[in-house]
Amino acid sequence: MVVDDQTVVREGLVLLLELLPGIEVAGACGDGEQAVAMVGDLRPDVVLMDLRMPRVDGVEATRRIKESHPDVGIVVLTTYADDESIFAALRAGARGYLTKDADADEIARAVAAVRGGASQLDPAVQRRLVEAVAVGESPHRAAQSALPDGLTRREAEVLTLIAQGRSNSEIAGDLFISEATVKTHINNLFAKANLRDRAQAVTYAYRNGLSG
């Protein structure tokens, strides 16, 4: 089952999945509240779950689904790969976590793995989990670390790289994410910190000790 609030993305995923051997799409919907109800009706093996959605977000929908249907596997498929999103989704019960840079083969492997009771994480997510363990962070502490204006860790990382003069394409390469994802993080951090341009962002980063 596919859950994503963007119609183009949702319909594209359905078309993609229907082309993959061994996968049958049971249904699709556009928000977490619908997802919880549809899982009860359709009982899919695996749900591909977006995170940022209206009414009920993907984390809460995952938690509710796992409470009522623990045998249903959840694979998060999202633009966001920051600590807060990763740890919240995993704590809620997701067994897979992919970014929307994932190709058809990666999605197929994740669905197969989770359907078989295993886990499948994006390489960047795996690295972040290893780093958190290596420095003795708990997922909860990592997600709750104090950052100004409610910035996520990933947004702070992007801000630091902006302060170091990195371009969007260079930031994408450094963080193993797409340029589109970089732009999303920049838009989010600019909105949260009330910044107009990169020059203000550099000043903000130095003022808050986020210049690297």
C-alpha cells in the first residue's frame, strides 16, 4: 500500500510498483488517517509511508498501524533524512527507511526485506545510526538535542555547509542527498530562522556556533 500526500508522487509509485515482479499494490491514499483505516480494510503486507502529510503524519500513522496490526511492515519513503525524522519513524515501528532518491531496485529490496521480517535502511541513514552509537547518543537524545529555532540536525548540517561556502550541489555530495532535498532543507531552515538569503544564513550560523 502507498501513502503519500502528493498525487503525482503517489500515482508514480503505484505505477512503478506494479511493474516490479512479486509486488501487487493493494491501495493508495494521501494522508495518515486514511492509511490507518485502509490498512484495517486491506491488510497489506507492507506500507510505503511518507512522513510529512496533513491531518495525521507518517510517524503517528506508523505508530497506530503497528499497534493495531503489528504484522504489517512499514517502509518510510520520504524526502527527509534528518535525525529527528529517522529516529521518530524507527521508534514508531518502521522497519525500512528510504529517501525519495531511491530507485526501483532499492524500493523492491526494501519491500522484500520488510515483508520477510528484516530491516532495510538507506545507506545515509545507516551511517547516521552508526555515528549516533559511536558517540554514545541515544536516538531520543539525538533527536532532542537543542538547536536554535527548532532546526533539525540535518538542517543544521546544511547551514554549516552554507557557512563554509558550499554550493547546493556540493552540499548534496557531502551529505549523500539530492539537490532537491538540499533545497527543501534550505527552505525549511530559512523559514524557521526568518532568513532571506545565504548571507544572512552565514551570519546566523556564526552567531549560533554552527559555522563548523
